[in-house]
Amino acid sequence: MEQTLKITNVLSDPTRYYIYQYITKRHNEVTVQEVADSFNIHPNVARLHLSKLEDVNMLISETKKTGKGGRPSRLYRLSDDVIQLHFPYRDYQLLSKIAIQTMIKMGDAAKKALFETGKMFGQELIEQQLTSGQNDPRELSFDQKLNILKSAATVAGFYPEFHASEDQTKIYFQIFNCPFKEIAMNQADAICSMHYAFLKGMFESLFQSVELIEKENMTSGCETCTYQAYVTK
């Protein structure tokens, strides 16, 4: 509860909140000067906001040489800590661990159900993003489908980046934040397979056929989870 109060106090400042949002969307380290320029504030004010976010472990920083000469710069990036705000305190992460481990112990049938449920939730997430008049994905353009994917992945907290090939047959995307990361570190096979099914459900809700290939995975020490999808409109 004490940490929750500290975080809510830090984020109560609108500028500080938007700075945090800005950093989550950058996917890269930022300097004090970059933040100052982006928000039209003095560097000392930017440094204060960044320090406040670091005090509650929402950001971490380190000093690096930029290669431009002069003094090393302090670079800020998102912390790996899970930020959870609940009133009163509820440990949903513990509950999810109990549920996942219980299902794994129940054998192959339970694992299959986990993957099918993950796929179903991926499909439901896309359905929630379809607006009135867009109920039939076959009537959507490729760009519309890609925008729906981006929106759904953002809502899911993936902090995603999408890129499509010129012939619109391949979609490359990166996930900079895995909502299941803390559990996946101990149950990588089950959670990553469920996550794959979740993503497959998203794509299959929009495209006639999908071949989804995982290229990189955070549980293997990579900075992101990276996928390549071959799609047929």
C-alpha cells in the first residue's frame, strides 16, 4: 500500500505522467535534454520529473558516453519492475501463478485448454477494436487491419511497433513489454505458447490465413519479443 501511495503521488503531476507515457512509447533510453525539448521545459525541471519517477522505481538510469565528446549523459529507461495500483491491495500476479501452475500439473488437456483460451482472448480483443460497420474483416483494407492490430496490441499493454512489407504479405512486429513476463520467467514454455496463441488469435480474426513465426523472445535474454507474420488478406 505504501508503494502504491508513492506511485500515485508521483503520477498526480500531469507533466510527470505524460513524461512517463512518452518514455513508454519511445522504446529507447532518453536524456534530460530530450525530455526538456519534447515538453518545452527547462532541463532542471525535466531532471526533477525523471528523478521522481526513478525514486519509485518506474525508471532506472545510468551514465553513458554519447560519443559526441564532453561529459557523459545520464540516460533514463523504463524499469523492469511491475507497476500495479490496487485499492485495497490485491495480488493478481500470485493468483495467476497459482492458476498457471495448477493447469500445468493437470497435464496435456489443461495445457491445450490454456492455449485455446489464450487464442480466444486474442480474438475477443480484436472484436473490441472493431467499430460499428467494421464487423466483417473481409471488407477492411490492409491498412485498416494493421491499425486495428496496433490499437489492440497497445490496449493489451504490449508497447508494440509494427512494420509491413511493401507487397502487404508480411508484418513484422516487436513487443517491448510483455504483460506476462514475470510469470513467463518461471513458466516460459506454457506462458510463451499461450502468448503465441493469443497473438495468433488476433491475426486470424483479421486475415484469411496467417503463418506466425517467433524470431526473438524476452525469456531468452532478448530485449523484445519479435515476430514475423505471413498473411493473406
